[in-house]
Amino acid sequence: MQRLYDFLRRHPTWVDSFWAVVLLGVSGLSLVTLSEGPGQDPSVGAVPVVLGFCLVVALRRRFPEWMLVLAAFIGVCQLVFDVETNLANFAMLVIIYTAAADGPRWASRFALIGGLCAAPLSSMRWPTENVSAFGSVLFTLFQIVPFALAWVLGDSIRTRRAYFAQLEERAARLEKEREAQAKVAVAAERARIARELHDVVAHNVSVMVVQADGAAYVLDAAPDQAKKALETISGTGRQALAEMRRLLGVLRTGEPEEGSEYVPQPDVEQLDELIEQVRTSGLPVDYKVEGTPRPLPSGVELTAYRIVQEALTNTRKHGGENAGASVRLVYFDDGLGLLVEDDGKGAPHELYEDGGADGRGHGLIGMRERVGMVGGTLDAGPRPGGGFRISALLPLKSAH
């Protein structure tokens, strides 16, 4: 049944043609009945009128404007050639409805005016006998009602279709906006994961490389120091793997694997451990905290930790053998200040200008993105007298 319904919806002209044939048959029987009755002699012009109105019904949805004009022309011909109304004139109600529902605005207005004029013109052309003037006016008004209702019904269908089309358009627009927001969210999440992976890999692998070089250098002369360096490499590797598991866990759709290690987000309190780890790798670091420590938003905690981590990693990479660093963490009334300096050779110019012309410099790019997300400011560049300086100011809000 549904297939038949869908087929008829796809071929509306077939449906209209069927009803046109029905109208032709009913009108033909009516004309035959009138011709056989006493004193009844329908004019010859009634036949083309019936055929014309049946054609209007058959093609009303295929050519609504042309069929409206054809119906008006047939109606005028009826008045001129004195062809009285018959059952085929029902097609005028059908085309008025169709013009109001599917036709352009001018056709809808034309159908309304024509429908309101049809009944009065018919009453004047073929007046009812033995009826008072009041009765004739009342009968004319009664005949106007079907034409008005046909137009009102068609116009309400047009309004309803426009409303549903607007709802569909709005739904499609909202769906596109949701897709765009989802893509932005995915891109932001990918950027966040990339920053986290860069910080974890760059820092821990740097520590492991330095310790491995040191172990190789003292392997024969000082086996105890080499063993200690290997233990540091092992611990650092485990820490890196644990953090990478945490980051990659956001990409899993199922439950976490049994026995998987959970590592919380780094925060300011873990800076002592980070700096001690850096000192163990051979880089002397002077660390001071100024002001009164207070609760920090988790985003600020992570940003501060990653900035210090990346800055010290860059010092190990580019500072040279005898480089030293200092870290200052300052609690202001309305913000958290970070100052990381070293007295080494400093990073190459292309690594801190324009994001790294050689495709590197992702650490500084990640710093700027992190600071921007919490509404802070970052300044990175060579320090007067040699070395490199990174200063950041992060807005401080109560964790509660």
C-alpha cells in the first residue's frame, strides 16, 4: 500500500487524469439525462465546455497558471454563448484551490477575484425564476461560499507548506552548524592532544637522551653512576608511557583496559618533581616561589607546568654544556607569573619567530596556544647578555 501511495505522489498527473475521467463520465451522464427530459435541450456548446473543464482538472498541477487561464476563458465563453452551468463547472473550484496552493501569487489573486465574481455573473446571466430580489441575493451569496472556501483552503495549504519548508531549512542549517562545531571541537581536541604529546615526548625523551649519553661516558670508569643513569632512563620512560596512555585514552570508545595506569593532569605542585628530574639529568636549575600560593583552575595549573617543562627542555636542547636555568613562580593578586631564564647559547632565531621556519618550533607554538586558551600573555626571546627568556602571565581565578 505504501508503494502505491509513493507511486501516486510521484505521478500526480495520473491521479488528476483519473478524476478528470470521472468528471467527464458524470457530466456526460448529466447531459444525456437532460437531453432526454421533457423541455430540456442542452446546447451543443456544452460538450466542448465539459471537455475543456476535464482538461483543466487533468493538468491542474502540471500547468496551474495555464489551466487557471483556460478555466476563466471557458467561463467567459459560457456567459457569451449562453451555455448554462453543469457538473463540469466543479472544475472551477478545483483550479481555484490549486492556484491558491501551488500557483504564483498573481495566479492566487486572480483565482480569488474570479471565484468571487463567478457566482454573481452566473446569477445575472441565468436568473432564478419566481424568486424575490432578496432571495436572489441570498442565493448568490450562498454560491460564493464554495469559491471562497476553495481559495482559503488552498492558501492555508500554501502557508503550511512554506512553514514546513522553513522548519526543514532551519533544521538543515542547524545540522550544518552542529557539524561545523563538531569539526572545530575535533580540531581543537587534536591540537590539545598534539600539544600534550609534544610536551611529554620532548621532555622525557630529552632526559633519556642526556642520561643515556652520560651513562655511556662513565660506563667503564664509574659503573655506579651509569647504573643510576639507567634507572633514571627507566623511570622516565615509564612516566612517559603512563602519560601517553592517559592522552591516548581519550581516543578510545570502549572501557579502559584492565590494569591500565591512570596518571592525573600535571599541576604546579609537581614542578618540584619536574625540576628535580631536570637537575638529575645534569642541568642546574634555581627554583623560587614568590607570593602566597592559592588554588588555581586546572587549566592554569596544566599550562604553568607545561610552560616550565617546555622551557627547560629547550634549555637542554639549545643551551649548551655549561648552561644553567632559573624558574620563578610569582603569585600576584590577579594572576600567576612565570619567568624561566637560562644563560646558555639560546635557541636559533627561526625557532621562536613565525612558528619555526624549518618546520620545528612546535613547543613555543604550543606554549602560545596554551596561554591564549586561559586568556594570558606570553613573551619569548633572547635574554640581554645571552641566553633565553620565557615570561608568561596567566589570569588567576578561585578554584571555587
